[in-house]
Amino acid sequence: MIEIKNLEKRLSPDFCLQIPSLRVDDGDRVALIGPNGAGKSTLLRLVFGIEKPDRGSIEISAPKNKIVYQPQSPYLFKGTVETNVRLGSDGSGDVDALLRDCGLESLRGKRADRLSGGERQRVCLARTLACGGRLLLLDEPLSAADIETGERLCGVLLDRIKKTGGTLVMSTHLPRQAFETATKILILHDGGIAEYGSVDALRAPQSEFGRRFISQWKLE
């Protein structure tokens, strides 16, 4: 469970992230969406603890060692693809299965510094899933994937989350990822919450901004 109260984080004289109240229950899968600069990445960093709020509180029920964060820019260690994924393993997951499911089996011996952007993201996702985290905080984890690969990896992510009963908060700019992976949608706008609710409810947003933003996604 994540519970945020009276959160404020000023990033510039002109922008302040303000979250008066937000609750994410255990087992929720939340897609964090909104225009560029709305505060999505900042919120994820605040929840993980990389950044500290200027005001307010963030309470998390998951143990610190079970909270996993994947930044938007993938970071890989020296060595091979397999080495990177095994570095993340807590011993409870099947690394070989993750390499296969994430389309990395043929790349397991390839050096990390010779991977494309999309391949690097896949390795990072596989390593994240190998950690056995109870709370996954993912910042645009599949932005470099093509449509087919993105759908495959969304399926892998969803399957793993369902099996572990974990909680997911994932920022994305892709409609299919948001509405097929999440149980709830959180729309940020100008540093605040424009809408927050179930996937079904957010297909018909109540706020003017929510309606305009979702209409651009052409969900049908």
C-alpha cells in the first residue's frame, strides 16, 4: 500500500508537484499518464525515495528491500545480458524463463554495451522482474519497444505481477499499455491529479482535461 498526504515538491519557480491525497492498495496496477512535464517521473522518484518531498508524507507498506524502481533511461552493468539479469535475481525467479519470455534468449551472451535501446530496456525489465519485488515502480519501461514487442512484454509483466500478487505503478504514454496492464489510471496535469480511478471509469473521464487527454488516445 502507498498512501500520500499533502505532498509538495517544487522543481522550479514555475512548477510544483502537489498531491493532497493518494492511495494505492496492495495488488493495484496503476498506469501513470499525462503530458510531458506533468510530474510522472518525479512522483515515481519520490515514492522510491530518490527525491524527498518539500512537504507532506509518503507511507509504504512494502519492505524497503522489496521496492524496485526502473528509471526511464535504462542502466546496465558491465558484462553480458545474462549477467545483468542474474544480478537482479533474488533466487525466487527463473532467470532462464525470464530471458526466454522477454525475447533475450538469443542475446544472453551479448555484451551489454553493444545492445540497442530497445534491447537495453528489455534487459532492464527482465532484471527488474527477477528481483522478486512486491512494489514495482517503472518509468516508461517499454518506450523503445515496437508494437509487437511491447505487447509481448506487457503480457510478461502482467503475468508476473498477477503470480506474485505485487503492486505496480508504471508511467506510460502508450494507450494499450495503460488500459490493458492497469487496474487503475492516474492522470497528472500541471503537477496535480486530474483524474484517478478504475480503468473502466477512466474511459469516460469527468474532468475537462481528462476528456481532452483521453480523446487523443483513440481507444476504440
